[in-house]
Amino acid sequence: MSSGKILFSLSRQYPKLFTLSVVLGFSGAVFNGIGTTLIIPVLLGFLGQPMTLKGAPPLLKGLLAPFQQNAGEYNLVLMTGAILGLILLKNLANYANSLVSGALKRSLSSGLQEQGLRLLLEVDVDFFVKNGIGNIVNNLNNEIYRAGRAVATIAKAISVSITTLVFVAMLLWTSWQITIVSTALMAIVVLMNQMTIGRSKAYGTQLSAISKQYSTIFLDMLGGMRLVRSSAAEGLEYDRITDLIRSREQADFKSQANSALVEPVSEMTGMIALVCIVLVGRALLGGEVEALTTVLLVYLFILFRTLPLITQLNSARNQLANLSSSLEIVHDFLRRDRKPFMSQGSIPYTSLREGIHFNHISLSYPGHEKVVLNDVDLYLPRNTTLALVGSSGAGKSTLADLLPRFYDPTEGCILVDGVDLRELDVRSWRRSMGIVSQDTFLFNTSVRNNIAYGCPNATDAEIFEAAKRANAYEFISQLPHGWDTQLGDRGVLLSGGQRQRLAIARALLQDPEILILDEATSALDTVSERLVQEAIDHLSRDRTTLVIAHRLSTVQKADQIAVMHQGKVVELGSHEELLAKKGYYADLCKMQLTEKTDSQRSQARAGQSELAHTSYEIRNRLNRLVGSLSLIMDETFDTPDEQREWTEEAYYSALNLVKSLEIVEGDVKTKVS
């Protein structure tokens, strides 16, 4: 993205700030130029050697004309006051311009971050699959920050350029012959700096690439910390990341060393050019001593004030070259024409009246030719349960992802009461759904906020009731800070079963009309599975439910069971109907029965350990119950509400104790049989 495009973008997005910055920069430059031109006559006057206007440039004659009516020291006082006033106005204009430029930088940076955030919330899920989270975070933070610095550099360059142009104009009016020579000499300085600027751009590109790689690897390490620890790979990860840190440090040093060359090179070449200018001026005006003195004094003083501006401009160009790669990255990141966006639909969704029809669905992921779903035709009537079973990779989760429109089918369509799902307003449709999956996501915030996510106006009473129905109230009450306990990254402080029950409580609070359960009870121990399954039964009652299950025992009561294999529905029917067919489903049942027998033998060998764990859980619940009953018996309550709360606590503790005993009883019967 070139500087010209950035200027055009600034002028369109923030016309008032941009215009004000230009006006203030021009005003400061004019005040600075006039004040600079008047300084030499004033200094000569105070030294007792008034400057003769014979041979003086027209510019100087015009500026001194208003002061010629008064002679002597009074005239010098007026000119001094004028110079001080001009310097004051110049500094005020520059100060105001710095504030405006800062506001312009902050507005653009925050605007870019808001655009990036809006894009991430609207783009298809496939974008996150193809782009690493580390890369996205780096673009949204580091690269946009560098782009903001580039904007500040451009704003500074504009101000310096305006001042430089004003001074160059004054130099032309003072002596156009000498200015032509000095311009040629300055061009040599610019060409020498161009080599430095080219290297700065290369170093900036290298820094952006290293920062992107660093963010990606660092976030991967944090996300996979358990794997790192279990594999004893701490040393490997440390070496990988420290290598990147050192590479970034070296690239930053080279960039800094390269940038530091700009000022001394400019100063040295500027001084050489200055000597050449004096020699050229003497050659041009050698016969006119008075004119030579007048012109050279004014000209050299203005030139001395111009040279630092040229150095600043070269430094700004060098810095902008270093940051230009970030501008390109941010520009590409925010482009919408190269990213997948799903149509939002225009028909507001209200409620499901008949059912959902997966009408001959086929799907290939974007950018892949492999067909993941092939001509799937299923119908899910309202308030019924459809279970999807099959081996891993059969397409079960992919089919479920189509329902909340994480993807759209490449062939066929999903009909909701006969209306194409793509025509429904996607937000109102998703608000009607609740999703509980095996990989439960919890935010690093309190238990209360996690349950209330999606329902910010929920009351504490509603949150507590949802937790009770999800069999989560008791373990939440036993957490160190109760409902205000911070759960850590992705709920790391909780067990798998506890995370699942919080997710179910969240779904219960949302009270969804349509429910998706994606292997919600897999990888849980026996006690947790039964508590979670009971909460799921509570949740799915009188709802339209799509269930993905690995354990077939959890879907035997489903109204329909669809058996999937390699992206196709190979069998469809109830549990009894599918067993009678003696096909895929019956084979899956036999396989899991064998696995269950092997598992029971393993459990029998570890029975004492599990019994000790269950005994510990029962003792905890019993202690909780006894504590609640003691408080009720002592009647140490301040309000009736407090008494009612502890009575409910005792009731639910007793209820959970009974459930634990029932689980133990069931396990004993299973082992005996």
C-alpha cells in the first residue's frame, strides 16, 4: 500500500483532521520562514551594522518594507517583537499539529482494529482453519500497531515537507541561481540516502516475518502446554522460541544501525554541499560585494534552517520504508474480496413448526476436492431426536456443522419448514440453537459469567436454577470462590465432566429450541458420564435434537438413528429396526459390546481405586448435607431468604447423594453380572 494511497484513505476517512493537519503544517511553515528571514537583519542591526538593501533579494525587501518607516532602535524593537510573535505562532501551530497528527494516528489505528475485529466476527469459519491464530493475533495487534506508526510517520513527513517547500520557495526568491546548484547537490544527498532506505524496507519485511512466526509458535506452545510437559519437550520449545527472539533482535539491530546512518550521512554531505554553495555564490556574485554579503547571509541562514528539515524528511522516508511491510500486511488482512463471507439471509427466524430437512446434501471443504458428505437426505421432525452414529471420519460432525451454518453445502440445501436455511437471518437462527460438544470451551472468567454467556441479562436465580438442572450446583458451591471462581484458560481448573455440566447449564439458560449434542459424554468417567447424561436428558426434553454419539448406549431411545459411513447415510431407523437389519449398526453394537466387556475386566482390576474415589465423593456430599442441616437446626439465619437458600442447598445435596449411591449400586450390579 503506497503512501499516496494512505494519504487518499486518510483524506476520505478523516477529512476534517487531515485538512486541519495540512493547514496547521502550512501555517507553521510560513511563520517559521518569515521569522527566519527577518533574523539576519535584526542581528546585524543590534551589532551596529544595518543591512543595506542594495542588491538585497526582492523577498527580503518586501518583508522589511513595513519596518522602513521607523528608523533606529525603535525599528529593531518592532522587528524583534515581530520575530518573537512569529516564533510563538509557529510553535503554537506545530503544537496543535502534533495533537491533530496524534489524533489522526489513534483514530486510524483504532479504526483498523475495529475493522479487523468486525471482519473476524463476520468471516466464515474456514478462514480460521486456513490461518493460524498466532498469525491473526499478530496482524490485529503488532502489524496494526506498526501501521499506526507508519501513519504517524507520514503525518510528520507531510508537516516537514510543507515546511521544506516553504523554505525552498524562499531560497528561490532569494537567489534562484544558487538554488538550482544547491538542488543538484541535495539530489546527490537524496540518492545516497536511497540506498539506506532500500535496506530499511528489506529489514522491515524481515521483522514482520519473524514477528508472525514468533506469535504463531508462542501461541501454539501455550495451547499445547500439557503436551509439551508430558513429552518433556520444554527444552525443545525453549530453544525454538529463543532462536526466534535472537533472530528478531539481530534484525532489529541491523534495522537500527541502518537507520542511524541517515542523519550523519545527511549532515556530512550537507556540509560539503554548503561549502560548494558558498563557492558557487562567490563565483556568481564575485563583483558585487554588498550583494554577495546580503544574499549569502540571508540565503545561508535559510539554508541552515532547511538542512535539518531535509535530514528529518530522509529519516521519515527511511522509517516509512521499514514500516511499509506492515501496511501491506494490514491492507491484505482487511481486504474482504479475498475472504469467504457467508450470506446473512433476510427472513427473520421465529420458531420451528414442522421440521428440518437435509435435502440431498453434499459438501467439499473450500479449496479441497474430496467429498466429505455425499447426497445425505435426512428429515428431523420438530420435538424429536435424530442420532448420528458411525466410525470416525464418517461425516457426523461435518453434517452437524451445517445446521448452525458454519459451512454451506456445495450441493443440495437444508430446508427449515420448507424454507432454504440460507434465506433465514443467520443470527436469529443461531440464537435458537444450543450446542454442547465434547470439546467444551470456557472463558477465563467466573463461573457465573460462563454460564450466563449469551444471556447477559440473566438473573442470579435463573443462573442457579440452570446449574441445578445441569447437576452442577453442588460442585460450583464447593469451588474456592463459589460462583466468582476464575476458571483459568479454557476452564483448566475443572474436570471434563464439570466443564460439560457448565456447558449444559449454559445451554439450559439459553433455553434453545434446537439442540446439537456432539459426543458430549465421550471420554468421561462413569460417575461424570451418568451425571452429564442425566443433565442432557433434562436439556433435550421437548426439543428438536441432533445427537452425535460414539457410545451407542446413549442413543438407543432416539426417534431415529442414522448410520453414516464415508460421508453417506447407509442405514436409517430406530434402535430395534436397525438391530433387526443386522447391518452396519448391528456390527457397531457387537464391536462396542466386546469393548465394553474388555473395559469391564479392566475396571474390575482397578475396582478398589474407583471405589475409593466414589467413597470420597460420597463423603464430601454427606459432609455438605450435614453442614447444611446443622445450620438449619441452629436457626442462625438473618432473613427468611437465607433460610430458604440453605434449605434448598440441603435438598440438592441430599438429592446428589442419592444419585451417587444409585451410580455405585448400578456399578456393583454390572460387575456382579
